[in-house]
Amino acid sequence: MISVLTFDSVSQATFGYTDTSAIQGWLEHGDEAAASWLFEKYLPLVRHVCARRLPHLWLIEDSAQDSMSRAFQSLQRFDASRCFSSWLTSIAANVCVDKLRGLYRNGAVLVEDGDAYVQALLEAPAEGVNERIYAARELVESLQTGFRQVVELHYFDGLTAREVAARTGLTQANVAIRLMRARQCLAARASVLGLF
């Protein structure tokens, strides 16, 4: 029989911790080694949860750190009858939602570095004579109606995500997601066409 070593089996043998004992050690005795053990064990999981919900690496890392910090601050409220990893992932999911709400509340839409060229094309004046501007306009026209509408309202008409949401009846988060997906689609199409 082949023995498979997991983080739990190795760390428990090395440090003598389980989730429950580490939590108790931290809460009752301030055992920093126990807290460090929990942090190292669960940070990759929290990063993964954040990466599935957030578009930018710096935002993912920031949210993962915030999630771990919130978890440790509210650890005394953790119900030991629950699964610790499930509790932690729900905290991470809530942190991600809070981060996205904060970003999009004021109409801010983040653009990846690779999308900067696409953004420049989209923000170019309609009456420009540059071939790339026309190509960008044609790319926008090729988008699905729901995506095209939010792109035109945001980039061409200069409306914030909040204003686009009010005009279209969508939520701000939905507008932000559509803008992000539209930029990704435009960047991919522009790359295929050799526009950048």
C-alpha cells in the first residue's frame, strides 16, 4: 500500500496540530505557531477562492490577506461544529464581494494591463480618422447586444457604471462584469486581427 502524504499528515506529524487544536491553541494560549500553521495551511485555499471571483492579481492577493485577517479577528465566533475550511471560504467570498462593490460603487472599472490598448481604442473620438479607431468601432459592433450596449454607454457616452446600470436596469456589478467580459473579448479579437 502506497502512503500519500498530505499537508495535514505532514504538518500534524511535524507540529502536532489539527484545525481544532490550532484554533484552541491560538485562542486560549496565543500560540503563534498554531496561528502560523493555520495561516500557511489555508492561505492557498483562500487565494483560490479569491482568484475565482476577482479579475486582478493584486486584488486577489489583497483580498486573500484581508480574508485571513478577518478570520483571525473573528475566530472566537467560529462554531467548532462547522468545517473550518467552509467557514473560511465563506469569509473569503464575502470579502471578494465587498471589494468588487467598493470598486464599482463609484463607477470605477479596472482594466488589465493587456487591455490598455483596447481601452485606448474604445475611448478614442468617434470622428477620428485612424484605421485602428474604425477597427475598434467595428469590433464593438460585433459584440452581443448586451455587451455592446454597456460598452457604448460607458466608453462612447462617458457614463459611469452606476449611470449605465440606471439606464439599462442592470445592477452595477452586472454592468462591471459585462464591461470586463467585453474588454476580454475585444482584446482577444483585436489580437487575432493583429491590431496590437
